[in-house]
Amino acid sequence: MPGMTQTQHRPPRLTAEAWAHAREDFIAGISCAVIAERYGTTDRSIRRRAAIEGWRRPDFLPTRLAPPPPWMAGPRTRDEEMEIDPALEEVAAEASTSRFGLLFNPDPRSLRHYAFRQAAENAAVDRPQQALSWMRLVQLAERCGARLDMDSSAFRDIDRVRASYLHRLNEEFAAGREAAFAETTEEAAPDPAT
């Protein structure tokens, strides 16, 4: 269209000799972008020609791969870390014990201690947002601690008073029974004087 600022640009047609060189480069494993730039054509033209003419790169079978550099190696497993530093076994056991206690025998004090420990660890490794979240949990556990203690306790304070009262009654009943038994045995026993 006349008046447009962009012109239609078509890459120049390559000669048969240039296509033969491009084919050799392609089969040698050079990328299509590099070949296109080298011969002054487009990446798409190289790919289309390779597909139409069936250019195939041989499978690359390396005889031996070098180990990846340390920054590309994946993270070590827990067991590998513990082999390197045996003290980590104790740390893992302690963390497991803390989580076990929270799961099977939760109480507000252990929750506060666990949350505070997590907050301190996150603050130490420069994770302020996580540390702040854990500290909020510490504050909530402190605020609700007495209520949580009362709710999580198997018995309320009044139940303990009742138990103490029943214990005292049982002691008095047992003492009265022993006294009554002693009286009956004295009455039933024959007088040795007669």
C-alpha cells in the first residue's frame, strides 16, 4: 500500500551452492538462527527447507558426560546432607520431636515455643516476612494461652475440686468402715475371762 512506512522486505533467494552450504551447516548441528544470519535469509526459510528436503541431524551420543558444575547440581537429599554433617541428624530428630508433640499432644506452651523458634530461625536467615508471621502466632498463643489451656485440659479446675472432695469422702468412709469393722470384731470375739 502506498504511504505506509514499512516496506515489504523479502530475503534474497539463495543459490543452489549457498543452500548446499546451509545444509552442511545444519547437519553439522549449527542452529538455524546462525545459519540464517550467515547466509542472509530468515530462520523460517532454513527450517522450511530442512523440513521439505528432509535434512536430519545425526543423534548426538556423547561417550562420557562431565559432571555438572556445582552451581548446576541439584540440591542434596536429606541423607546426603546428614552424611556430610552428622550433627544434622540431631537437629532433624529434635525438629521431628517438636512436630510430633504438636501433632499428638498439643498445648499452648509448646506451640508458643515452636513458633518462637521458627520466628528466630527465619529472622536469622534474613526472612523477615516469615519471622513476622511466626511472631504473630506467638502473640496469638500468648493471648489465648489460658483459654487454650482450659479448653485443651482433660479436666477443668472445678473437676479437680470435686475429685479432691470425693477423695476426702472416700478416706472418711474408709476410716468409718474400719472403725465399724473393729467394733464388730470386738463384739463378736469371746471374752477370754469368761
